[in-house]
Amino acid sequence: MRKPLLTTLGITAATILLFSGCSTSGGDKKTQEDSPLASYFSKINEGFDQKEIDKQQKQIEDLVATCMSDEGFDYTPSTNSMTVMGDTDFYKGMGTLEWAEKNGYGFTTSPQNETPPDEQPVNPNDEYVAGLSETEQSAYNTALYGEQVEPTEEPEDEGSSNAVEYDWKTAGCYGKASHEVQSDTNPYEDPEYKGLFDEMNSLYEKTAKDPEVVKTQKEWSNCMADANYPNLKESSDAQNLVNEKQSEVYGWNDAPTDGAEDWTPPEPTQKQKDELKQYEIDLAVADFTCGEKTKSAQTMLDVQFKLENEFISKNKTKLDAMIAKFEKK
């Protein structure tokens, strides 16, 4: 089954993106670029240019091939390059009403989506996997990525995450290979700093629970309901609506469950694509407008930055040591 091009390099991308803020242009308003912690990690992130990313990915792919062979499977290393942000010029001005009116969230409107289907990267292992039985395919995926654990349906507390914590030791050959390649270049892979990152991650749960943030988020939710987008608690919920609509339009939810690996979803019509883009733009504009009206985004950043500064003051010695250890000279 040819699935949508969701690269298998997600582990690498996640650890790299952890240290890079999304570039926005919001005038005098705060943006994620202004994050106190982002300034700390910028020195580490400078070393992860496209050349370095490609180099690491080749090392990971070669190690995955060896690991999969040890597990009894064939695996051909992918030579597809992983582009983290794509055309950076496209994202200039992101975080403004003008950008939202033109590009929405940048999901379906990105220039990367204009790549013709016959030019899309192809997984060199598709044919091999298609020749395996359903049971063998399941074992193959487990060996490659580890056992998949579904997150709980709802977090226990409002503002808490229901995501399953990543552990490279249970993430199959990809987890093992990524850890081996990145452990010397990525502080997130260093056990010495696990406690630091755990505390850092908790800052954003604390931000979401702040009374003023909760108040403005509810106001944003009511504003979005008035704009005919009900039952949304935060901006990420609005973005998820676009993902759900995209899955519907592209037929990704209609994949057969009987192991028919040669199944390919039908290509949407140009009208469907245009309607999807307009849906994204309309939703993003409503999101931005309600955010401005309720000051929810700026309130969240105010609280987030306050907590980050407190975290830095408390952990400055450890943070400085981490930067000194992992900064690319």
C-alpha cells in the first residue's frame, strides 16, 4: 500500500526541531523566536544544516540495514534527502494575518505539495514489504520501529499531554540507529540531561494550566465557535481539523485493512485540492483573528517566557555545560 509520504525520519526531525523555533514575523509582538530557551539552543541548532542532516541520515540508514538483517529482514537504505523546513522563503511573514490569508497554516499550500506524484521520493523497501505476508509485515514494522503504543484518549488533567514518551530502546532498529548516531551531537539523547529536558517539557504543561491562559483560551474557543468552528480548545485543535480534512480528501482513511499493499488512494481532483486549500486558509484566518481579539497567543507566550526565564535562572549552570558540550565548533 502506498501511503502518504510521511518520512520515516521522524525521530531525527523531532530531535532537530526541538532546538529550532518556527520563524515568524510579528512586528513588536512576541513570537517563538523570542523564546529565552530558544536563544540557548540556537548555538546547537546552528550545526544542523542540511548537509549535516543528510550525513547523519545516511549513517542511520546504514545502521538500520545492519540491524534489520540481524532481525532476519532485508532492508535497503533510503537515499532520499530529508528537508526539515523546505523552502524557508515560503515561511517569511508567518505569524501575520497577511500570511494566513495567503497560506493558511502552510500545510496544503506549501510549494513542496506541488511536486508531481511521479517525482515524489519512493521508499526502496516498498516492493520487498509488499511481498511479505501480513504476519511478516507486522513483524517487519515491529523490528523497524518497535511496538506501537497508542496514546490514551484523554489526558488525566487539562493541559497535560497524552502522548507516549519516546524511548529509543523500544523504538526498533530506527531508535537504536538514531541513538547511536546522535548521542554525541544531540543533548536530547544524553541521559545526563534527561532530567533537565523532563523539567523543561513540564513548563509547557504549566503554561497551559495558568489561570490567565485558561481564561483567554476559553475566550478564543468561544470566538472560534462564533466563526462556525465549535468544540476547539486551542489552536492545535484547529490545525488538526485541516489534517483530518486532508486525510478525507486524499482518501488516506480508506486504506483496506486486509493487507492489500498495492492499494493506492485515488488522486483528488483539482477542485477538491482548491477547496481544501481554501478551507485551510479560512480556518487559519479565523484562528489568527480570534487570537488577536482575545490576546490568547500573546498571553500564552507571556506566561511561557516567564516560566522559561525562571527555569534558566534555576538551571543556568547545567544549561551552560550542555551548550559547551554540544555546541558545534
